[in-house]
Amino acid sequence: MKVPKLDEFIGMRVYWSPYPPVKAKLRQEANDFVVKEVLQDGLMASPTEGEIKRERYALLVLEKTGESTLDVLEELSRKTGIPIEEIGVAGLKDKRAHTFQFITIPQRFLDRLKNVDLTNACLYPRAGVPFHLSSAHMLGNEFRITLRDVNPSETPILREHAKKLSLFPNFFGYQRFGVIRPISHIVGKRILSGDYKGAVIDLLCRTFEGEPPPHKEARKRLYEERDFKEALKYFPKKLRAERKVLYHLSKNPRDFVGALRRLGKYLLNLFVEAYQSYLFNLSLSFRIERGFSLFLPLPGEPVFKYGKWEFPAIKVVGYATTLRNTVQDLLIKEILEEENVETTSFKVKDFPEIRARGWLRCSVALAEDLTISEKDDELNPGKKKLTLRFFLMKGSYATVFLRELIKPEDPAILGF
């Protein structure tokens, strides 16, 4: 079955499951997609407060709706004066969801949180901890997702297929690249190739069909005029990252390295990681297309252990990656040759803050503790809604699970 153009564009070239498409909608309401982060010690992010005992850091729960994690952290830093690098975070959460996640700040900044008012977000003090939060502290995420507008005759099919799909390909999902504007991996590749001007122009000017008209108009105008100073007057305020770049270029119109650096090391690394993710998606797609098992390790292949099971561990390419002559590594070499990229490309001398070392990623993800409930859909009379609850280990995407289940014709329109 042919995949949507968006899937192809981000490297998800195939479906693994044989099931036919099912009509369903995601995210008709904010609470249709709820995510709660879980730390390694089993602590789950929820809107409850705890006692902040004297430690070096304060652990807080950040609840947000309709905002990206980075945007909320930047707003928090701006309104409190807490340096953004002092705010610890275990992972980024979906913008188009109701999410709960942990952050840490040094306890000396706690008083600055009094009366802080965040856009579509709030904070709950939870505990005192001795560490600055990072991805190493995260176990995974618990999801509660409601599928709406389902034909009553198809609910038994969805139930059956969801249970059979508890193991699914561990692609990097749409959110890694951008759903409406999947530009991250394109900018990342430009940076790796040393085309910093191209990275800036793509970030500022490249348009996609689903973008709001004012955004597209601003991008097209800038592409035609190339007047960065003038663009600051008409670029929408919501395009915060772009406006940071424009501000720098309005004063230094040829300093594209400096313009990119205005984005901060976190976002720069995200661009490059998005390109690494794209390469991984291609390698997983190649593996499926050529008939190699997702579940059984090939000769000489490293493995991930899930209890008594062992699954293939596939390389996410970076500067420290060593490619051998295993079947999967030969597929990766083929992709790198097509992309005109080498492992050494992931060390960027102009951006030492980019840390694209590479890592291993399991070929499959497991939707643990899956439960499904069914009710009448109050938003779509005559239809049903199914609520799925499950847990995923960190780095795996609920939308990839749902993609295999629903096979959406247009992921962006259907809420993916």
C-alpha cells in the first residue's frame, strides 16, 4: 500500500502491518491526546504538588496544552530570568496534546516562580532532587488517546488490529520533523554539509501546503526580496525561531553561522538529530522493503533486550558510528552514499555545540499495558470513539503506532 507524501518525505516509505485503512480522527479536542511522562524510578508526572525538601534542584511538573516544550521553557526563562540552560528537561512533548512532564530548576530560583503566568501552561512543585534532569532520567510515557468518528461496524476491527500491533516498527514519528512544516531534517542536512546559507533560507522561506496563509506569504515575500531587516516588520510574531534569525541577519546580513547560533544549541542539535532520524527511518524502511525481519536479529547484529526477547538494534548514524559488513550496515552504507553523506559529516567544525555522536535504536517498539474502551462519540453523532491507553518506552512515538493501525490518507488533516 502506498504511503502518504508526508511519510515518504520523512523516510517512512512503507507500512509494516497488512491491515487495510480505517477511518478515524485524532485530536478533535485537546484531551483526546494526553501524555504523562514517567521517570526511571516510576514517578509519573501529574497535576499534584509535593514538598520541596532542601536539595540542589527542585523537581516540578509542567502541564501544557497547545504549546511546544521549547516555547514554554523559553517563556519561563524570559519571565523569570532563569537561564534556559539551567532548566532540566527529560524530553520534548507534542505541541498538539495535553501533556504532563517533569522539569528541574536550581532551588535558588524557586522564589522567581511566584506569580509567574505562562501561556497555556502551569507548574506544580513536586520534590527536591540532587540532579539536573536529562533524558537519562526518563523511562517513557503513558498515553491516553481517543480516536473519534469511527464507524460502529469498524470498532471490532480496530480493537483486534490494535492488540495485534502491540509490537510495531520503531520509526521516528511526525513530531520529530514537523507535521505541518517538516523542515527540521532538511535544515539539519544543510548544516552538516556546511551550507549554512541554504539552512537559513530553508528555515525562513521554504513553504508547505498546510501552513497558515500569513506564514506562507511572509516566507514567499522574503524569498523574493531577501531583505532581512524589512522582513522583521511583517514576519508573524508566532514564528519566534525565524524572528531570532532575522534579527541577527538584519544587523549582519552575511553571517549565517551567527544567525543559526541565535537558535541555541538545543534547537541546533534537534535539526541534526532530525536528519539522523530521517536516515534511520530510511534504513528501517529498506529493511522492511527487502524482506528482512524486524524482530529477528541478523548475523552479527547487535540486539536490544525486552525481558526474555531480543530484537535487532539498528544504528542511528553519527560521527562515532562504525559501519561493518552486516546486512543492516550495508543498507545504511547504501543510504549514506545516496545522500552523499559520511559519518565524519556529523562533526561540524563551525558548531562544536552539535553533538551528533550516533546511537543504537531498537527496530521495534512495544505498546505495553494496552487497554481499549468504546463509547458513543458526542462530537460525531452516530459514530463511536475508542480510547486507547498504553505505555511506550522513551524515544518511541504513539503516532507511529496509530499510523500502522489507521493508515491515514492525510496525516496532518487527521490530527497526526
